[in-house]
Amino acid sequence: MSAYYFLESKEKSASVLQMLIDQLGLPTVASDLSIYLESPSNSDLLHINFTNNICGFRYLRRDETDSKVSERQPFIYLQNKNIKHFLKFTYSIGFNQCHIGEIRKLDFFDVHKKIIASIGYATFVGDLLTVYQEDLVKEVVGQQELNPVTRSEMNTITDNLNLPEETLFDQLGTLNPKIQNFAKRFGIETIMDVPSLQVKVNSMSNNYDFYESEFKRLVDTELIGKDSIKNTNYFKPLSIIIPCFNSENTIVKTLKSIESQSLSLDQKKSLDVILIDDGSKSNLYECIKDDIRSLTIQPRIIRVENNIGLAGARNIGLDIARYDTVLFLDSDILLSHNYLLEHSTRNQVIPNAIFVSLKKNIEDGTTFTKGASLDVGLPVSWDIDDMRLKKHLVKDQIGIHHSDHTTYIEILNDTNYFKDFGFGRHIGCFDLPAMVIGHNMSMRKKTARSVGGFDTSFVGWGLEDTFFGVKAIAGGNYVVPVIAASVYHINHEPRSGSSENKKKEFEKNIERYNKLINTKLDE
């Protein structure tokens, strides 16, 4: 049974929030859009509620004597693809006059992923704490001396909402812009015809401004900024998935960069590191067992006898990952000392994003790859040569889009940290999905699974990660750079055998990619 408490001031809201964080850890930022539709006779209400991309509805009957809602039905939940049709149906039977309100929320979860407390800001009745667990009433509410709001008081308040009257659809049959804008933020389908992935991506924004102020409020660090998070208590363990193919010369260095993270010993021991030995010529475990014996982090090593490629190897890791946050790395990547804390914290707060850090290319045998540097933790590099930061393009350069002239681009700068990179925009031969690069990226496990993981039809080098990005963006996920942490990439000979083979593999994968993104989703 839920209990409600008013938070009468900003000071009280901040105090309760901090106590909840201390007790329960960081919350997840969410947004509720409530639509109250009047029946043609004004006798009943239809309540449609979106929490991020989850949509439910319920029918509310009014009492004949005082016009108050006397019967509150539970929500019935809809599949995403049915939402536009449902809204059209409600309109066709006369439900069009409505009241619409959006609420920002911070949701706290228990270990079973159930919401146990929630703070709603600027709700219909002001800032409000909702508690779903009786123990928290004693621990938090009692100490904060909060006054409860009875259920009957809540019903009275929500039944007399002081919101402007609007229409669900206008006279031309166009959906209310508040609903359309909310839908774009969370990947809710509002197109009647079943579109291709390309059409869906072209309709999606990547403006994640909504999350920046909330992240700053919770973590006291800028979401997009160079300053590192100071409080290591924000860290929650994550699963690290690393495909390996003939990479025994670099993978130990990758593991040592994980070992040297600025975390406590217990935090490091909690990590779930999964190595997928993808048909390497030599058994990976036999090659590295002596080198990793002294490490705190003991990886799980899964041997695949016949090479299945990056997509298949990542999917195996995703299937057995233990934690809610997953990090995909390549076996030639070294992490800056603060990488795991930065990515873990962001994934806790923001539910629908892929987080990527920029890389610096280095040669094996340099200072960064030697034992002493790896033991103390690698610094964040600001000498970045990642193509997402700066790139010289030559005319007719191979890519997803055609590069028709030689030019110099600065994607991160020219797109305001990818925020202006939505709606199908491309710069040179690159677009937003191309910013999703598999050598280092993190997200919630639920996000990766919701798009079906990685497509194994991509063979050899390139675009399996870009296509994963297409599916994730179409599903309402943002691509967010993590500037405060970086990675180092150890240069090596192409895994494809030669640069020419690598180019041929990429060209074939472009054909596959274009076919997939332009195929209707119901075919």
C-alpha cells in the first residue's frame, strides 16, 4: 500500500532526497505524462499514463451524487506498436477533450527492481514523496517529520485538476504536440504506417537536456564535463563483456586497466568480467592463466570453438551477464582509472541511453601499456584522436553516407555533444548511429536486450555496432558522450588479415546495413 507525503519546500525536498540516496543509492530519472480524457457525456474519465515508454490506461467512473471518481480501476498496459491505434480509437468513440500534465520523477528501486520510493517534482499538487515500503516510513518519513496525505485527500486533489482543457487530436486529426514531443523523447511509436528503421531514426531527437539538470542535482557533477565524480559510493557493479580473437597479447593489459580502477577492493571484486574466446587459434585461458592469477578480478572465460564474430560473441556475454548495467569493450582497449565509476553512475540515473567515451590510439610497448602505469591507473587523456572529435574526410570516403568532397569535421563540437545530431542529420559520411562504436560503450542490460542484441548477419569488420545503434535510437535511447573518462586503443594488425580484406568486409556490411534499415519492420 502506497503512502503520500507533501514536500512543502525546496529545502525539505533536498533533505529527503539526500536521505533516500544515503539509504538506497542513486535513483532513476523518469517522466510521467498523464492524460485525463472526458467522456462525451462528461460522466466518466479515461486516464492514460506514460512512464517513459510504458503506457497504461484505466477507465474511471464518476459518482452520480458529487461527481467524484468513486471507482479506480487498475491500469491495463499497451504494447508500443498499438499506442497510436489506441489513441485513434478513443478519439473515434468521442474521447477528445482532455487535461495533460507531465511530472518529473526520481524512482528508487530495491534489489528485486521494484519501486520502493519515488519523489515527484512539480506534480499536480506540488512536490510529493510516495513510499511503497513500510520500513521506509520509519527510517525516512519519521526522521524528516513529514505530514502524510490520506488516500481520500489524494483522490479529491487529483479529481479536481487545475489543468487547461486541450484536445487529443485537432480538427485536422493531428495528435496533440505535447504527446508527440513526449513520444519522441522515449521512442514511443506515433506513426500509423509501420515504418522502416531509417524512418524511425529520422524522427528521433538526441537532445538529452532533460537529464542534465537532474544528473547535476543528484551527483553534483556535470553530465557533460571534464570533472570526475568524487564519491565512489555511487558505484554499482556492472558486467563487462569482452570478445577476444587471437588477442592474448593485449587482453591482459585490458584486464589490468580494469584492476587499476579508482575503486575499493570490494567494489573490484564485485565486477562481472566475461571474456568470450571467439575461436582463437590458441586457447585463451591457457595463454593468460599465469598472468591473471595474481589479479583481484578473475574473469569468466567462455570458449567458442568456431569463430562467430563480434556480434555473436557479445550476445553470448549479454545472455549470461549478472548485472543490470553492461559494458562492451574490445580486447585491445585500456580504461582510464575513473572509467567504471563514470559509466556506472550515469547508467543508474539515466534509463534510456548508450554511453560512449572517446579513444586515443597508442602503440604497444609505450608507457601506457607497461606494468607500472597500468598498476597505478591510467590518466584521462585529453590528447584524443577519435573520429567523433575531429576527422579529415577525403572525397568519396567509404561510409554509411556519401562523402562528396574533401573536408575537415568536428562532430562533437558541431553537434553540441551529439545533442543536435538527431532527426537523421549527417556530417560527411557519419550520422548519430555511427557514434555508437563497440570498442567501448555502456548501457542498461534491458536496453541491449530490448533491441535483440547484435545482428549476427554482419560478417567481419564494421557496422554491427552501428546497426545496434540504429535499433537503440529507434527505441528511444539517447547517445551520450562521457567526456570525463577516456580509453586507449592499442594499435595492431587488422584482425581481418589485411587492410584490403578489412575494406572488402566493410563494403559488404554496408550493403547488408542499408538493406536492413530500409526494410519495413513487419516484413
